[in-house]
Amino acid sequence: MKRTTDRRAERADRSLSTAGSRIVAAFDEAIEAVRSEARSPATKLTVRTYAADFALPQYGPADVRRVRDLLEMSQVVFSRFLGVGANTVRAWEQGTRPPSPIARRFMGEIEADPDYWRRRLAPPIRGGV
């Protein structure tokens, strides 16, 4: 059994090494292309920048409580699920502190499909079944 595990680990290492080598080679190629283009005065490079607008909803105290209620969780369980302290969730719900952008993003995902999150969380809430 150990040999099979060792072979799998070796294959994974080779795969990562190969992928890493390809990424480095692609960067080297891109750098060389930019350098060669920069030497030629007749060639112009065009750079475009795009701003992604991911508007985050604002979450007030009642909104945080509504999302928590969607999952039927206590403040403590909800805080563990989000990876924050229970005092943080309490502060959000009391309005003394706003949720962080990542917490707002996550709560937006929960609101978008609460049934998915209920199904996904059911086994751990029941005791790790």
C-alpha cells in the first residue's frame, strides 16, 4: 500500500513540476516578446485595463440576522461557518460594526441559494454524519 501511495505522490510532484515549468516558460516567452517589441520603434504595444465591477450589497443588522435565519443557525454556529468570532457576528447584528466585504459576498451567495447551503451544511450540523 505504501508503494502505491509513494507512486501517487511522485506522479503528483511530477505533474506539479511540469505545470510549473510550463507556466514559467510561458512567462519567459511573454517577457521576451515584450522586450523584442519594445526594441522595434515601428511596433506599438496596446495595453487595456478593464475594471470588474462587483457591486457588493450592503448588510445592515437586520440583513445579517435574516441570512443567519435562512440557515437556521445560532450566532456561534454562523460565526464558525463564516470563519469569524461570535462577537463579530453579534457586532454586525447590533450595528456596531459592518460586515467585511468578503463576509458580505458570502452572505450574498447564501441568500442567492439558501437551499444549497442548508443541504451542504446538514451533515456537519447533525454531528458529522
